[in-house]
Amino acid sequence: MDSPRERDETVERLLRQSLGTPQRGGVTDACLDAETLAAWTAGGLAGSALEAVQLHVADCVRCQSVAGTLARISSTVPQAEPVQPSRRWLAWFIPLAAAATAVALWFAVPRNPGAPQTVASRAPVSEAPASDPFAFRDRPPIAPPEPAQAPPAGRQAPESSAAGQTPQAAEVRREKARSNALDQPAAEGNVAKEEAAGRDPAKDKKVDAFQPAAAPAGAAAAATQAAPSNQRERADSARPALRAAAVAAPEIVSPDPAVRWRILGTAVQHSSNGGSTWETIPIGVTAELTAGVAPSTTVCWLVGRNGVVLLTTDGRTWSRLTFPEITDLSDVRTVDAGGHVATVSTADGRTFVTTDAGVTWSAR
Amino acid sequence: MRIDANLVDRLYRQARAGRWRVPEDRFARALEASAERALGDDGAARDVERYLTSLHLEDLALACACAQGDEQAWEHFVLVQRPLLYRAADALDPGGGARDLADSLYADLFGVGEHAGERQSLFRYFHGRSSLTTWLRAVLAQRHVDRLRTHRRLDALPEEESAGALRATAAAVEPERNRYVQLIRRALTGAVARLDARERLRLACYYAQELTLAQTGRMLGESEATSSRQLARTRSTLRTAIEHQLKAEGLSRTEIGECFASVSEDAGPLDLRLMLEDEAAADAPRKKTAVDRSG
């Protein structure tokens, strides 16, 4: 055996054998506490803190096992707000009440086609982008997120590389097998191998059948308005956290309660009179928006699917900022009225921070 | 560490701590404890502010309220977190074996013991650096792993006689191959030990924990593609190091090739105890030779 490629494959086989063998190691004072582990796996550490964690985990079998287990749980069980059982009826009641009100208004209010409409009673939200003359229609849409994982498959035994196949190709093949196995229940890495034979695929499905949260009662009216976009979201069962955020369709209230914005699917509306009337603001993107924050009456941050981050510093014109990843964003936080500092959370639980109005981002 | 009162007030409102009736001074103490833990006593004001604004403030406020025994907060916490915790437990053990761990967490979170007249809740270890959900999962993962490791420690080791017999049989069948296997494994162990921590962590995530490339990349703060490239580079580095080590052991080019060939097929799981014994046995004459040479 003389070729470097064959020897590299042998090294990989040895690594699988030696590192994959259950090893023992006790808990030490240096072992990571749960919060540090959580912050690390959620991308919330940086700098020297991150280096210290990596240095310890590199040689600590126990922390490796905990971190590996946590990573698998996070991949298997999405982070989302569960349904509040006591208010489940509201999910039905609010749309029904809205529909009944609409029918009553249809009969009660005389129709006058020539009369101008107020902004608040305009067309459904889903039509807002189409009526927006400033929307960037020539902008190619950002690639959609990857499709959902394939059905669970058992963890595959180490395979021998086919002749003529590069190690990288073999790795891609193995990675596919691993991705297929993502929905398998997680357990401690080494121990999982011992227990793998006892897994029950039918029970794994129970995890996959996780249903998203219903809208909170306070956001139910907005959720009713956002119905078209919600229908699309229901098809995307892989992102309940994002879905829960989008269904809420929150109003973003500035420190002056008279000035506020609201997200309606892919549109943004602005009110300067406490929500009495709303004006649709052109934002130039077609991705669904999920959250926003307004630390002042002129500064507002919005985030949405596919890494969309928008910022206005005059309350009217929006700039799309470059985000380091094309990933779904679920939250944005800031108290910086200058519009420079913000913390953005991704739907899969990671956090990114900018201190220069979105020019650069760092994972935390 | 004292935090500016205006900042505390702003964060208090941002955390909506008032809805759980958390006193502002208690919330301020939680912020101070969190900042001290992360930055030490002498964090610069700007760093402290940046750190505090990056916290999961609403979760921190909820944890404060639960720790002080606010019924509504506790009810909200259980309503929101219990299903998520059970799902995580079921992901750990589909047979429901981890649910008791999830249940036992609630007792610790509620705080069964008291210290200096104050209930000792597990929430005191939560400082808002991650979300409550992720923190609870981490606590659950820790307890699950520790329980599994404890059970494994209690498992009976194989009989000495049978292990010795197996080793003797294997050694008798292919003595030369066994020697090559031991040489290359020892060379690998040394080469891995000489890698930097980040490379060892990447290997551990991918080979020991069997995480996907995406998960491995996330642990290391790099992309999936970077993880893949770095793993390939590390394998190549290890191969070169092994070749040099075997050459230093006095093996010819042909013998080095045979070393690699001896482990090219799956040799089955390794018994680390046997490996360590073999290494100790092999080290003894080497040390003696080194002493002789130095003498």
C-alpha cells in the first residue's frame, strides 16, 4: 500500500476505530457547566472564552459526549414555543370572529367603488408587495433553504471506499448517510453505538410529528391578516421556531408609542399615530419578515427568512444589510438608538452581533 | 460589580421583568452575577453593556421570577418548557428512559433545599448566556451522559483469563501483522496528541461523537465545507506523521506499506486496555535503549 490516498483512507479507518471506541474519563473541575455548553453549541461564545472551551473539550471525553448529545438533540428537536393548551380555542375563535365581522360589514356598509380607501383597510397583506412600485423585482430570489431531511435511516457501518473514488467523495457519501440518520434519537456518542440495535423507528416519527405553536392571543388579529403567508408556512414543517415568530406578526413599538411599525408577511407598515392609520413602506425584499425592534422613533431593525436584515435610520427608507449566512432569522434585539449595535438570532438558535450597523457580524 | 442604574432600568424594561413582579434590585443582582461570571470583576463599562445587551434577558427575568417562587412565572415556565424538555428526553431515549431525568429536573429547578433562608434553585446557575430552552437541554444532556457513564463503569469487565486467551490466540495466528498494527496505532496516538486543540476537537466531534459535518462545523464556528477541508488536511498530516514515526522506528519502505496494509481492513474494535499494556511493554526496552545510548 503505497499511494497517499489509500493511506489517508487507512488513517481515517484507524481514527474511526480508535476515537470511536468508548473511553472513560471522569468529571473534573475544568469541565464545562451547562450554560457554557449551551452558549457554545448555540454559537454564543467568542474570543478567549471560545478558545478556552475548545481547548478543554478537545481532551475531555465527558464534555465531548455532553456536547455531542446536545448537538444531536438540537438537530432532532427544534426550538419552538409549544402550544398553550388553555388558549387553543382562540386559534379557532379569532378567525371565526373576524370572518363573522367581515360578513356583517359586507352587508352593513354601503359599497362605493369610487371612494378612496384608508391605508388600514387596504388589500390583503399578501398583495402588498405586488402593489409596491419600489419593490426590486429584478433582484433574483435568494436560494430557498435546503429541503427537509430524508426519513430516518440506521447509522451505517464504516464503509470501504470504492476504487477510483476520492476521499472527499467518500466523505460526501458518508455525510449523506449521517444526514439521513439525523432524525435518529440522540444519545451519548459512544454509548449510542452500544444501544443502536434497540431503536424504534416508529417512535422516532413521534419527534418528527412536532407541531408548531399557535399564535399568542395578543397577536391573533395580526395572524388572521397574515393568513396567506401562514398557509405557505404550514407547508414548511422544518422551521417551527421561525413559523411561531412569523405567525405572531408583531407590532414594533418605538419608545414613543405613537410611532410603530408592523410586519405583515413580506410587507412593512408604519404608523405615526399609535396605530390608527398605517402606511405601507417599500422595503425592496420578497422574503418573509419575522421580527423587528425599534430602539428609537427613526431606527428600526427587521429580520426575516434567507438572511434578510433590514435597517432604517430615518424611519422611512430601508437598507438591506449583508448577513454572513443565508439562513432563516427569527429575532433581532437592540437598545442602541444610534442603529449600530444589534443582536440577531437564527431560527436554529445561533446568535450574531453587529456593532457597525451590519457592516460586519460576529457569531456569539 | 456595579452596573449603571440607567442601563439596569433599560434592560429591566427590555426583559419585561415587571410582568413577573421581579424586583428591579433582584434583576440587577442577576445581571451583576452574570457579568462578573463572564467578564470578571473589572470588566470595562463598554464591554459590560455590550455583554448585558446580548443576554437572553426575558429568559433571565423568568428564571429570576421562578427562583423567587412566583407562581405565575413558574406556571408559565412549566407550560412552555415541559413539552420541549420531554421532546428532548424522548430524543435521548425513545423508550422514555430519560423522562425521569426531565422530571427530576423540576424538583431541582423548584429548589427543594434552603440555604440562609433562601430556596436553592437550579435557576441560580442560569445567567442568560443562552436561552432557557438550550440551557435546560444542556443540563439534561449532562445528566443523561453522566448516568450512562456511571452505568458503564458498573458493567463487569471481561474475565482476565478470556482476554488473555484471546490475545494469545491472535498473537499466535498473525504475529507479524499484530506487530505492525501496534506500531501504526502507537504512531497514530502520538500524532493525534501533537495536533493542536482545535484539530483534536474537530476529530472528536466527527469521529468520536459521529456528528455530521454541519454539526461539527457549528461546534467549531466554521462552515460545513471548511470542516470537510480541514478534516482531509488533518488526515493527511496524520498520515505523514505516522510515516515519519514508522521510519524513525527503523522500518523499511516496504514494511511501512505493510503496516498500512495491516489495518486497511476492519480489525474490529480496539481494546484500549490491551493497547496501553502493549505500549507500556514496548516503551520499556525503548527507554532502556535511550538510556544505553545516552550512557
